[in-house]
Amino acid sequence: MVLGYGSVHLPTVAGAHTLKMRMFRPLSSSMFQTFFGWANANPPEYIDAKRPAMPTGREVTRVESKGVVTLKVNCVTRNMRQFGYSAPVHAAATPHHF
């Protein structure tokens, strides 16, 4: 049973990041579906789990807020060139030669 959905952009800069992700869940489109879902303990869900991350169609989906989740993410940009990415090099990340 899915209790909520959310999406957040991951940072592209190396380091520790704290991200806040707003959670939501879809609402039923009619009172009958709301009652039927409640009676069967089956709340409304998206058929495609990727749907919350897609940029189109979100404005026509009725949702309710379900709170905020705090994510702590550690990003590493090591060996990114091997996979076709070009990561920016920051002054704090470059070694100093004395």
C-alpha cells in the first residue's frame, strides 16, 4: 500500500545535502470510489509509479498533501567522465600545491 508520493531534484554538486520533499497522494475522482476504496482498505494509487516525477498531467490530478520528508544525500562526483558527464570543479575540491 502506497501512503504518499514525492519527487525531488538531486544535486549535481559533490557534498552532503539536506533536501525537503513534499509528499502527496491522489484523491478519488468520485464519492463512490472514495467509499469503495475506504471499504476495501485500498486507497487510490497511480498506475505508473513514475507519474509523480513527470512534468505533464500533474495539474489535472487532484491530490492532498501528506507532509514533508527530509532526505540527507551524499553526492560523489568521482569518475563521472567515464560515464559521459562533465562535473564542475570547485575551488574547494581542487588540491593545493605548496
